[in-house]
Amino acid sequence: MGVGLSLAEASIDLGDGGCENCSLATISRDVIVMQESFILIPGRTSRQGTTLNEGKSTAGYIEEISTLQMAAEDMQRLELEDGDLVRVYNDVGEITVPCKAARGDELPPGLLFISYGDQSSRLMGGDTHGSGMPDSKGLDVFLELATAPTTTAAPSSESPE
């Protein structure tokens, strides 16, 4: 038995504050979620550089390359708080990461930022257009609230009994 409304019963009122970049995505017969399009700009940060000196496996470095920054206005509109998990995806791949508000006016609404690293690379295609460098700026992505991080379990080293 499914939880929630069936597709035939579901309707969402975006109200007068509706979003022109919003659409509905069906993730199962009984679940519909809101997704919104953004432009993702991966890049380097000074904190990423300083924590790199300590090592790529340090908590500070991993946190820096695994946290999505958003405009505070977008977070407020989507009812997100610092630390909420969001799913960011495009036709190349997907990531599930915590988000946080960018400082001040560092990011305008509609733009997302994540430091270069494992997470950002999962959203970049392999086509280099003859330059030897794949597209890594201005990536069209969708964002939605996630319920749990996407992880792959390592195979167990224990033998089954």
C-alpha cells in the first residue's frame, strides 16, 4: 500500500509566490516532489586551499568540497536551513550534500556554488570540445530536498555464515 496521494489525486498550489523555474518530478507512483532549476558554479575557495595543505582526507577539506552554498533568498523560499541535505542532479549525475547560505551577497538567487572535488566532478560531463578540459562552469542542474545521503556501501570483508 502506497503512502500519500496517488498521481490522480495530487495537486500542488504554488500560489502567487510560485516559481518560474519549478517543476514537479515523479519519483514513484505515489510520490511527487518539487524540483527547481539552478546554475551551478564549481570553483576553488581559500579555505579549500588552506585545508588542502593539511591533506585531502582531513575533515575540513572534505567538508569544504562537500557543502553546497546557496543564496539565502533561495534557501528561505525553499524553506531550507543550513545543514539540510539536498539532491543536486543533471543529465550527467547526481549528488546529495548539505547546503548552507552563502555569506552576504556572494551568490545571487538562482546560482549555486560548490568547491571543486569529488562531488562537483559527478555533475561534469566528459566532453572536452577539443580543449582537453570538460565543462566545469555554468552547469544546469536541478535541486530538491533529500531525505538521506546517496552512498554506496563497501563490500563486506566478512564471509557469510
